[in-house]
Amino acid sequence: MSKYIFNLPDIGEGIAEAEIVKWHVKVGDSVAEDDQLADVMTDKATVEMEAPVSGTIVALAGEEGDIIAIGSMLVEIEVDGEADVEELEELEASNAVVEASEEAVSDVQKPDQVADDKEKELESTPAVTLQKEAAEKPPKIAGEKVLATPAVRKRATELGVDLALVKAQGDHVRHSDLDAYLNYGSGQGYRPSGASHKRDDEEIKVIGMRRKIAQNMAESKRNIPHFSYVDEIDMTELEDMRADLNANRGGRPKLTMLPLMIVAICKSLPQFPMLNATFDDEAGVITRHGAVHLGMATQTGQGLMVPVLRDAQDMNIWQLASEIGRLAAAARDGTAKAAELSGSTLTLTSLGPLGGIATTPVINRPEVAIIGPNKIVERPMIIDGEIQARKLMNLSISCDHRVVDGYDAASYVQALKHLLETPILLFAD
């Protein structure tokens, strides 16, 4: 028997340390060569570590969430027979090149979500009054089998309620029937239904992507004096044009509002070079970028990620739509490469249909600005003395006040507004 120390390799990104985000083995496990040992995180990419030799795990570097230095021990493996030291060193050297990938995020609906959706579909009338027809049917026996969706059964079990004692207003017990029983029919008198939804406290260790997001956001707010500016934009003409483009798109991807907005952003930026910039505050150097490498804030199961549309200024609306879809999918399913998650010069963040009235987004350091379109809503406007229904949207921008003056930010938004409200200009040279 001999022991082989597998050290955390240098993965070629110039980093000094990495975080253990998931162990796939424990002490005592037998592993074969190339079996997955652990996932470690370096910035925003998760790297899979594989066993260089076969054997038994005898020691691990630490727990999930621990930070370890490059070159330090990751795992110790007991190898059958006397291992050739030179051969093991060769294996370790070859292991220095690893495949980076983000942990997969499943978009499949959870069973409880499906059940809840089904329950909402079934639910049509509230059962908030005490059941008056109890005497019309034979009383149920405790423990008797009753019809109910999985979500209702789960909730009743958590509350300690026997569904056989709950009067149903239809052919099965709904959430509203359970509420009525809890509030009026349980013999305990009225109590707010909200009291039944109390959850136990739980502690969640902040590791992996969530810790990286927390660190980046804290550094951004701590180091950057933010200011935000919001203006209202009439999107009616642009929305009409988008509908026409989609109706005649052929086999091309369906357009959301984002590709059109990105074209407007890229066309207006040359007049305001201080917006498409990064600031190295330690060196005291501002870099005004010629190309627009646009970060697209994307929500994933691990948290917010920012894949980058490189050279967005050179793409047409269809190319942008295709690339947005590809990058968002890669971020969510864990196939985005490290190069696709870094190097942005300006970020666009959108909550889509959630939208909201206005946002004050946090700047993606070392950038100096972030743009946040909000939800498009139909509201009345007075135009030429007449009230008209128009599709309006508030546009938010947050800027680094050390680099961007308030006047410049407002002027940029006005230039962007002019393009969005006059969409034919988006395609004019």
C-alpha cells in the first residue's frame, strides 16, 4: 500500500485559491481513475476535480465552503501496491488541465409546484363559510380515505389535520376547505389561516456562487458611490414594430424587447464614452472602451450570473436575439465558459415581466454604469390635447459618481429615449 496526495492544480486562470463547493466522495470511499472527487469554484466558474488514480479516500482537505490554496492537498488516496512516484507525479502534472463548467441547474418543475398549479386550476369557489350541509350526508369516519391533491394532503399532514374531518364543497378537499375547517370548523374557534404557515428556522451556509455574489455586491456598494436616474419612455411605436418583425421573422428567433434595446444602447454610446468604461480605482485609471461587451444579468438556480455579449455593436437584432438565448441557456444549464462570464464593459439588467415601476440596480464592478429597463404597462397619456392609451416603460440607470456626472447620465438616457421612441432611427446609418 502507498498513499498519493492529490494537490489542487493550477487551472490556468492566475488564481491563488479556490472554494470547495461540493464533495462527491467521503473518507473510506473507493474511487476509480477519473471518478469525480469534488467541485471547486474559482471566480464564477465551477471546476470538476477528477481522481488521477484508483484507490481509497483516506483524507479530505476540508468541508464544503472552505477555501484552499492552489498546490495544497485536496484529497489523499491510498493506492493498492507500491506506486511509482514518477508515474504519480506525471499523472498530477497531466491533471493540471481540467474542464471548467458550472453546476447544472434544472429548470424542471418540482412536484409540489405542479401540484400547487393544479390546485389553483381546480379551485373555483371559496369555502369560507361554515359547512351547513354537514347533516345532509352521513358523517365521515376519522382516517377515512378522501379525495385531495398532493399539495393539500401535504399541508394537512404538516398541520396534523385528518382530512376525513374536513367538509369538501366539491368532490375533493381543496385548500379553501382546509382553511374553513381551520378557521371555523375545528372547534377551536377562529384563528388566522396565516398562523398555520409558520416555518421552522433554518440556517443556510453561504457558499459557492451565493458567497461570490455576496462578496461582489458588498465590494461594489462599499467602493462605488452610486446614483440612479429614472425616466419614462413611450414604447408604443417600438412595440408595434417588434410585433411586425415577429410576424415576418421566418425561421429566425422570436424577438423580445432586449435586442432592440441593445441596438439603441450601442448606437447612443459613442456620444457618451464615459458610460462604456471601467475604473481601476486602485491604479486611478479609467478605460473608455471602443467595443461594447454587454453583460446580461441572468437569474439562475445558483443566483445572478452575467454572461457577456461580445462586440454587441456589430450584431443585428436577429444575431442579438440568438446570442442572448444561447448565453442565457448556457448560464442556466452550467455550460457557460469562463471567458463568456467576464470582460463586460456595461451591464443590462431586466426583470422581464416582473419589471416593477423602477429599479436602482447595483453596478457590476469595475464597470461604471448599469441599465435597467422596467415593465411595459399601458397607461393613458395626453397627446395633442387628447387622451390616448400608450405603452410606457420606466428606464433606470445607476452610475459611478466618481466617473459619471449626473448631467451626463441624464443626457445619455435622453439620447436613448429618442432612439426608442423613434424606432426607425435604430436602422438608419
